[in-house]
Amino acid sequence: MRLLFHWTKKISLPDEQKRWAFSEQLRQPFPRDKLTLSVKRIRSKTAAPQIHYSLVLKAITMSEKSSKHIYQSDDLISKAVHDEETGAKEYTLEREDIVEKNDQYRMEAQALVDELQQEQERQGYRLRFVISLRNKEYFTILLAALASIGGMLLGLDMSTISGANLYMPEDIHLTSKQDSLVVSGAPLGAVFGAFIMPATNELLGRKWAIIVACFFYTAGAILEAAAGDYGVMISGRLLVGAGVGLAGGSVPCYVAECCPKSWRGRLNSLYQFNIALGEVFGYVVNAIFVDVSGNWRFMLGSSLLWSTILMLGMLGLPESPRWLMKKGKRVQSFAVWRHLRGVETEDSKLEFLFLERVISEERERNRHNRFIWLDFVRKPRCFKALVVAIAIEIFVQFSGTNGLVYYMSTLMEETGFTPEHAVYMSLVGGGALLLGTIYALFIVDKVGRRMVAIPNITIIFLGVIWVGFSFLTPKDKVRTMQGAYISGVIFYELGMGPFSVLSWVTPAEVFPTYLRSYGMMACDGAVFLFAWIITYNFTGMRKAMTSTGLFTGFYGGIALLGVVFCIIYFPETKGKTLEEIDELFQKSWSEIAKTNLQEIRRTFSDWFSSGKSE
């Protein structure tokens, strides 16, 4: 089997002493005779259908009959394989072989770049109508920021329908059941959008899938603003939802495939940030138009501005280079790669070489495999990833976030606020969610996923209990009820902001590359299906269970299950190589739980130790 790999760190190889550097920090040399390559099959975190391998080098000390871990590559090692087995495979190479292969693949990368540069010049191919910045890092940030406006469309819809619902049902004569269907129509349409996401992305590409989502959303917003009866309104809500659902899976895939791996987690979190920002903007719009005649039409139609910005912005961005390579468009893929990363550095050339080869190998291997999505059931590693990703979606949705957001103004009115004041006070909850999301953007890659999940799902649990008990305040103590409710909402949203970031980050990390689009479809569909269930049944459940029973009993119970799950089964993926993530999901559930509990015990031990030392 061929091994393709390269170094990004120097390892000391003094020929005269035949010694290797044991550690970059310790610099402890020791004699060696052979080098063992332990190669484990893993799947890339990128959205492109690639198989990658992580390389672990172990120096074998013959005199001591022991092995020491001297180097673990943080880079991707691509390997041509033709079997579907997982697990470690060992190969023995002499030092000279490693140096020779390293040089060989540098030359192959340069040859590929030269070939495609010449082919591009021969064809006269140029990227047209694409935004260009001298600083490629700034362009990458701009690309992620523009594409992530798709999240703002979801946030806008959630908050504007909350304000519009105070006035719209009376104007177009909706029954209680029709009103529930109108409010929940967008999440229901989003399930359809998520369902067509893989086919749309496969046929049209990531960029044009997002543009199609904009068309759905724009058409739906126009129908909403112009609606004079239930039929037109529900049609508009379903179209808006289809756009949101299609963008919900396409945007993270597009950002993941275009951005460097070192930024991928944070830039993908921009999608959730824009959801929270869109909610705040929506509440601001509600407050602006609350005293205007036909206020709810302006509220629902205001999102046309942002869908237009997203559509025009996407027209100025390139297609994903990985999607182009997958479709056999090598020159176009190379042109986009040059625009995004450049080909001046050796690392960029090598990464493009691996991109080209691995996609070619993956395409060849899956040519006759028509039902790869069945691996979610056939392979325990894939099944565990699906369970973890869907579980996070369940705990985000069924702990009450959509009931609270979609009916924010209605609940405010129930606690004694006038409709106008209810619209204004909704800004408080949206602002708390935005602050929590901003905080998560700065800590998710520093403290780790578990340290984001566990504290914040606990805050969600306490917050939703707090909100539920606020409705028990005597009716004659309006100010007390309002204060208790608002403070509970703020506490709840401050926890929901960071935790909901994981609903987009987790699927991007846990699924194997060849199942990425199917995994994103499953998670995207689950998000909006659960949102529809919550929003459609919110009014009926509140009547049957009372507001206290719904928030404290039902939502609080789900949040408590989330606390237990995150403590025991939610794995840490921060700072792990692709090999380590794959190895993590190869473990049994009991092994994952044991590792997580040991880590918690170690963390508490460190805290107590540092406290005593002070």
C-alpha cells in the first residue's frame, strides 16, 4: 500500500549518531534501529468525501525492548486503501525511506501545481465576478461571514413571527389551530428543505444551493407580507422554512470546505451567532413597527433585506474547491484554491495534492456503493456519532428554546405586559442569547466542547425551572411576576447561547467525511422537525399542563436528561487529531463514559489542589 505523508515539524536525524529527538521540549536522544508507522483509518472532518489517515511514529529502542512516542503529526496523511476494515496497521520503514518519500511528494505536489497552472493558462480560465482581496485570510473571514447570513434568516423568522403573532391572527381571521400551524409552518417547511439538501448540494454545488435557499426564503417572505388569508400565509411560511432548512445544512458544509482547518470550528460557529443576531434584529424590527398601521406585514417582510444581501453576496463568492474536484473540474478547483489559499507555500501545495488524490480514490471506491448512508446502522462508529449529534439537537430543541422564542411576545403579554411593552421586552431575551453566543465563540476552541456543554445545559435546566415557577406568582403581584419571568428568561438564554453553538459544531466534527452530507441532513432535519413539534404543540401543551407544568415539568425534565448525558456520554473533541476522533468513536459507550468521568474527577482534583496550594 502507498503511504502519502509530509512533515511540518523538524525531527533531528543526525546520521553520525543514529539518534532521534524524543521530544521537541525534552530533546532526549536515544539509539534506534527501526521506525514503526502505526496508521489508523479515520475520516476527515471536512465536508468533502475524503478518507484521511493520521500518522503516529514510535521509536523502538532495541536495547530496552520498549517503545516511546516521539512524534504525532497534526497534519492529514492520505493513504490509498481498498478495504473497509478499521484499526491499526503497522509498517516498517528505514529513515532513508522516509526522507525519500517526503521529497517525492513535495515534487509531486509541485508537478501537480505546475500542470494545472499551465492548463489554466491554456484554457484561459479565470474566476469571474468573484470578490478579491489581497489578504487571503481576510477573504476567508468575509466568505464565512457572508455565507453565515443564512443563520440570520432563521433568527429573523423566529423573532418577527413572535411580534407579528400579536396582531396577525385577528387581521386575517385565524382560528387557534390555524395560528399554531402558521407559527410552526416555517419549521415544518424546513424539514423539507433539509430533505432536499443533499441532492441540491450534489447537483448544483454548495454555493448555488445557498442561492436557491435565498429564492425560497424571498418568495415566502413576500407571500407572508402580502397575505390576506390563511392559505397564502401558510404557503409563505412553508416556503420560508424550506429556504431556512436548505441553508441550514448547506452553509456549514460550504464554510467547512472553504476554510482552513485551524479556523473551521470558530467560523462554523458564526452560523449560530447569526441566528442569535437575527433574533435581536427581529425584535428591534418589531419594536420599530409596533405602532405602525399594518405592523405585522412590515415585521414579516423586513427579512427581504437580508435574503437579498445573502443572495448578492453569494454571487460574488467562489464554489467549494472540494465540490469542484469531486465533479472532476480540476482546473476550476485549482483556480478557486489559488484564490482561497494560494499555492506559494509548500503546505498549501501538499494539501491540494492530497485533496486531489483522496477525492479521486473516494470517488472510485464509492462508485458501486449506492447505499453508503446505511453505514449509520451497519457501523458502530458511525452510529455513535449519529447518536451524539442527534442527542445535542434534542436537548437544544426540547428544553424549550423554540417555544420560548416563537411565543416570546405572547408569554410576555401573559405576565402582564401590554402588547407594545411585550415587543420591547422581547429584546431582553434576544440580547441575552446573543451575549451567550458571543461568549461561546471565544471559548469553544479553548476550554473544549464538554466545558461548554456541561455548565450551560445545567444553566438551561435551572433557567427553565425558574421561568416555570415565575407563573406561580400571585396575579395581583404583577411586577414580581414580570421580574421573576424576565430574570429567568435572561438566565436561560445566557446558557442556551453557548450550548446551541454545539448543535452546529458537533455534526461538523463527529461524522466521517463520506457520510458528512447525510449526517448534516439528518441533524438539520432533526432540528427543524423537533422545532415544529414544539411550536405546533406549544399552545395545546400549555393549556393541558399549565405554563408551570410545561416549563418546569416537561422542558425541565428534558434539560435534566441533557445534563446527565453530557456528563457521561458527550465526548471531548477539542484539540484532537482526526485519528483520535475516530479512535474515540471506536470505543464502547462504557469506555466513553469511563473516560469522561475520569476527566471530571481529574478536573475537580486539580481545582481542589490549586485551592489548597493558594
